[in-house]
Amino acid sequence: MNEGHPVQALWCDPVDGVVARIVRALGERELHAARTVVLVPYAQLMGVARAMWARCGSPGFVPRFETTHNWARSAGGFVPTGYDIAHDMARDLVTAQALLSQAGFHAERFAMAGRVVELAYQLAPLAAAVTPEERVEGWARRAAGVAEAGSESEWFRIESALIRVAVAWVSTSGFATDVLLRESTRSQVDALIVLEGFQPDPLTQSLCALWGDHALHLSLVPAGAPPQPAASHVALDPEDEAQLAAACVLRHLAEDRAPVALIATDRALTRRISAQLAAQGVVTHDETGWKLSTTRAAATLMTALRACAHDASSDQVLEWLKGGADGDAPTVQALEVRLRREGLRDWSAWCSLVARSEKSQDVALLAYTEAIEERRAPMVRARALAEWLRALRELLEAGGQWQLLVDDFAGGKVIGALWLDAGAHGDDDEFPGGRHTLAEFSAWVRDVLEDASFVPPAGDQAPRVVVLPLYQLLGRAFGAVVIPGCDDRRLPASPEPPGNWSAAQRQDLGLPLRETLEAAQRAAWAAALRNPCCELLWRQSDVTGEPVSPSPLVQALRLDHALEPSVDPRLPREVAVRPTAVPQPSGALLPLENISTSVYEDLRRCPYRFFALRQLGLRSADELDAEVDKRDFGNWLHAVLGHFHEALIETPTQDAQERLALIEDAAQRSTREMALSDAEFLPFAAAWPAVRDGYLGWFAGHEASGAVFVEAEPWKEQPLGKLRLVGRLDRIDRMPDGQAFVIDYKTESSSVTKERVKEPTEDTQLAFYAALVADDTLRAAYVNVGEKSSGTQTVEQPAVVEARDALLAGIIEDFARIAQGAALPPLGEGAVCDYCAARGLCRKDFWELSK
């Protein structure tokens, strides 16, 4: 430790140092050091105190430096039994459920158990501070009286009942620290010296009362020396703040100020900073950890449970399969491709589809789907919690995920927290509480993982960077302190007290008041600023762009002129501008045989788009869990009209009501086939009556012109030299003179549809569809199916034959040039670039600079 560090003086000052005061107390009271216990505020200080005693204490015996929990463990092992609070969320949740059942909340026990555990954990330190006899009598009555306050109101009746359950549970529970309240423990210890921290501890105060004159209080909070001026950095956003903080830490290490304290004010920000440091080869020692639920191991387990739900989505099942040992198997990849192609969001819809499929390529997928269902099926029925644990382990073993958890450090913590290691925690009686459904068991697992903390393993060498909360700076020396997140949200001057207790309830129960927490926060802040090198960082805006203000503690430093803006520790780097050349690929070696309208339209819009998406076959995967949009409505409408006209052929009718019934049946059939939920489709369902009536009115006039429906969505192919034109038409009618009438439905604005036919040679779609029909002469039109007053309209292309002939000539010429090696450069112009999937390949945003 640096001899000039304020913490050195705190411990080793020959007159007022903590060690000197302990030595004087032992001498003045003629106490034996080995029979003296010195209580420290938190566990990390035990090693620091022993080191300080070795440095400047008296020779001979050393006092016992302990925390209350460490002392209790050494004084006598405590094994929770019955309804004791175990401080193990896996067990305590089940105990809370049993207590709620006894209190008349059997139906709500799963929903309320987490709240009861939360209340019990907040009351436990208060109950543990009194003897078991007083706990059952006086303390329980006082706490129950607090619960009754407000119970006459219907709004607080449930909350009061839950508090009463928690009070009854806590008051009858045993605690590991009860051994410290016994006479047998006091007979083994002559004196108790308490090193007080920023906030009083109820148990420590009770122990001091029991020891009476044999208890001594010494403060660890520095006093006298004013805080040092702190360096400050203002970041633009969270990412910039993480980079700045990591750079500050690296600079302190380079200037030999190790160890560096990195204060954890925001877990997400701290993990970002740790990742930045790890990329530079600096491993942090984290004393706070993070929620076990945020680890990859916990996510793997929760993914398996979500995939087994009866209403699991295709995404959830795929995520489960891809997280197992065979995640990269060709069968899993083929399943994902098929699911995305079909757009099936619900796994049950896929199971129904593949079961009735007659395609030969679906045989392997059917067998794999059946194997998946065999693994999911046992997770459906309700069962006791101990049986659920065995079933979950079997599920993980079958998917090859169990061994992945065993081999992972965080995975081992997940297994231990959930008691999944068979035989290690007793038998089925360990978890009473009745039968649980999968949803209830999943909620139990989630709550257990959310409560548990994961602390990465520490290395063998002394840590160079230590992540810790602000209050754990007390009594420890660091070469530098870096405090990111010094804004009003992450570092308030007055922290919010935990729980929903009112101020009066806190006062009556002895829970920490807001004023107490504020005083502790300000004391910890002042202690941090007394470090010789302290840097404060905060951001100007959050992830959403919302402005963020500095913490009131920082603003107070500004008013006291104790804040010094510091230079950015990041070293600027000059990067030479190297514009990307415009790509000039050739597709001569990637010939296409089948040409559809969308393929040729890509070529006309942008040759490079055609090369990337069509010849190379690169394309982005569609989202399975996307919201229903206008495109889905268009696909649904196409299917509805196809089913309607096919039904009309089978059951010809001119009656308006019968036609209305047929089209409604077609609508319901299409909704079932596309697995659209009523809630998602509601905005389009509201518009459907106007669309339907408008179309039926248009269809009656269309029939009056002599048009006869022939077929819906026919697949057509036409040879064109070495090429083959392919495509699916929306509909083909026949006119009285025998001419084919090609129809393509549109659900866009009518003005957009009319714009399409203004320049016949610019419109690829109708001309291409006309080329797929073998007739020399024919008619073609867009039918704009709208919901507005204009209703459904026919927008015909009068020059479709001429446009078709020009299109065929263009296709032959274009593909001949491609076969001869003509370049396919990106055009980089027009609206087509705005949503082009190949934009990241052509690098338009970079080669534009070279123009």
C-alpha cells in the first residue's frame, strides 16, 4: 500500500489509526487478542484488516477479524429445516407457496410467492437482530401491527395479508446468526470491537447491547481531510461512456496506479467497460457480479423451457435446437429455411403442415419434427417440483445441452441454484408444494435465476482492476478510482429505499429510512473523493437520445469548484481514407436458366443487385415473429380471391347473398391456412367488409362485359432460347372473343397502379405475365382492390402485346451480354437503393466518396 495513501493513515496512524486504537483498547482493558472479535462491515475487509494488523499491530496474538455471517459459520453450522428462511430462492419460493396456501391464497400462491419472499428478505435482518424468544413474541406483534395499518382499505387488503404472511414466516424462522445471540458464544469472547461503516447494522447493534461495556465502537469513515478535486469526463452516450471509462482505467494501469477501483453504478455499463478492457488483455476482478439470469447458461435453460410450451413459436423452438449439440446440423438448417419460407410463426402450425404434406423432401423434416415432439411431449403435464427437476435435466441431456452447462462455470452455478444436480440435495420431500404446470415451473425457474448472482472466478494473481460498489471503497486503498454512471439516474443523492414500505412503516419496523440511505450515500461519495486519484464520468444522453443530467452529487462539486474537466484519455488515430472502388463483377460463370418477373426486374433496376441476389443467391432471412403488415394482407387477399373463384366454379351462382357467403368462407379458410390470429389481423379485418363489397361490385360489372374466370394462381413456363420464363399468375380470364385476359391484383394506391401503365416498356410485370401465356394476342390489366370510395378498379395496359415483344427482345439481349462477360455494376441511384438487401455488398456508402 502506498505509504501516503489516506487509507494507510486511517489504519496505521500511530495515534488515531484503527489498529492503534484497537491495541490501546486491548491494553487498557487487559483483554486477550485471541478472545477479541473485531467486526468489519463487509467480507473483503477481513483480509485488509489482518494485513493492516500485520503491518502496524502489536506482536503476538491477532484479534479475530470477522463479519457477523462469517463469525456465525465458525461458531456453529446452521442447516435450515422446515419453514426456516434458507436465503435460497429455489427453496424459499416453495416455502412461500406453502405458507400462502395455508393463509387462504392457494389459487394465487404461484403469483404471490415472489412478493412474499421479497418482503421476508427485507424483514429478515430485523428479525435476526433479536433473540428467537423475543422474535416470536414482541417483535412479531410489533411487525404485525404495522401490517394492519391500512388493511381496512380494499386497496391495501392483499398487501397487508402478504405482509402478515411474511411476518409470521420470519418470526418463526431460525437464522444462521442466532448462535451469536447465545450465552455460550458470549462466554467464548471477552470483547467485541465494531468497526462501523456508512450505515448501522441491526444485528451488530444488538450484539453490542448484549456485550454491554465489553463492546467498543470504532469508525472506519474518514474524517477531517477535505475531498480531493476530482477529474471529470462528459460522454456523448452509453457506448462513448464505456470507452472513456475503459481508457481511464488503462491510463491508470500504464501509470502504475494499480489496483484500480471501477465502481459499479450500472451493471450493463460495467459489463460494457469490462468487455472493452478484456479486448485489451485486462481481466477485471468483479466483487459484485451480475444476475445469474443474464448469463448464457441461464438463457440456454430458459430457451428449452419456452420451446416446450404448448403455444411455443417457431423462433423459440429454433433457438432451442440451435443452442444444443446439433445446432449446426444440416437438418436444423433445413428446418429453419423451410419455416422462414413458409412464414409459419407458430410451431404447432408447422407440425400440422408437415404432417399433411405430400412432398418427398418433407419426409426427413417430418421425421425430425416427430423427434422434436417426442422431446417436448413429456413437458406438457403438471407434476411435483422434484419431478420437474428430473424432467428438465432429461430434456437438457436429450438435446445435448446438459454437458454444455456442466463444462461452463456459470452453467455450474445454474445447476446448483436450481438443484438440478441429482442426489445432491435430498429426495422429493425437499420440495413440497403440490403440482406445478409448465408455466408455473418456468416462472419458478425464472425467479430463482433472477435472484441468484454470478461472480466470475478470480485469477491466481493479485487483481489489477477491481469492480465493486461505492460503499466497498471503505477502508481499502486503491491507486485510482474510476466512477462511471455519475448521472441523476444511476447515482442519485437520495437512493430509493427498497420495497413498497411507507415512511411510517419503515420507522416502526426499523427499516432504513430515506434519510439514512442518503447520509450513507453521501458519506461513501465523500470517501471516494478522498482517494488521491478519482475520475468521474457521465453521459449527455441515453440510448434513446433522451438528455441525461449529472448527479446532484456531481453538481454540488461544480458549485464547490472541486471538479476539474480532464482531457480525453483515448489516443487519436489517423486512418487514411480509402474509398471503395465501384464493383464491376461478371456473371458469365453463373448462368441462370429460370427467369421470373422479379429476377428480370432486379436486373433492370440494378445489375449488381441481380448479380448478388440472383446469381450468387444471397438474401436476408425473413423474420418469423414479425408483425402482420400490408404485405401479409396482400397475400391473404390473393388467397381469398383464389379460393372464392374456385368455389364459384364448383357452385355457380348469381345470387348476391350466396356469393357473399362464398367469399366469407374463402376469407376464413385463408386466415386458417396462414395461421393469422384475430388480434393481429384486426386492423385489416376492420377494412375487409369495404374491400369485399367493392370487389363483388367490380366482379359483377366485369362479368357483365363477358369475361369468364378460367383459373387462379396458375404456374406457367415458357421456353425462350436457352432460358425458361417462369412465374405464377394471379388470374386468367377469357373474353367473349376468346382472348386471354391476364389479371394481376394490387392492393396499393390506385394512383401508383395507374402510374405503372403510363410507359408500357417501363412496366415489367404485366408484359412478363403476358409472355407466360402462349396466346399471340391477349389483354392484361391490374385490378386495384381498394377499400376507399373508388373501390376496385381495372387499370388495363392497352399496349401489352407491344410491351411483351419488346420485353422478350430485351431479355434475350441482356442475358446474351451477361453470358459474354459484360460487367454488372451497381447503379447507386434512385429509390431502389433505399431498401436494397445488397447495399452492404456493393458498399455504395463508401464508394460514393470517390466520385
